[in-house]
Amino acid sequence: MGRPRGTTTEATSFSLNKDVLARLNAYSAQTMIPKTKIVEKGITDYLDKVGFEQNPEKE
């Protein structure tokens, strides 16, 4: 199932510790949740937890 039409996404690249990547791969395979969704949720939860709100004027 893909993303709804009109959704804006941007490709990015980053490195992860091998242990973290192995856990991500295993969890994704076990739950059938795409790695992108897991990473997006983790980043969103972290930014919400630390109280970061993006200032739209500085984009």
C-alpha cells in the first residue's frame, strides 16, 4: 500500500549503527511495517517528547 497521492516526501540518506539497523530490519520483517514508517514514527515521537516545534518562517 503506497502513500496517498499529493503527499510530499523527500528522499534522505543517513547511517545507522549496525546493531540498530539489525533491530530495525528484524522488527520490520516481523511486523511487516515498512522501515520508513518505523523511522518516521520514532523521529516524530522523539521530537514531540523534546518539545521541538518547527518555525515555518525559517524553512
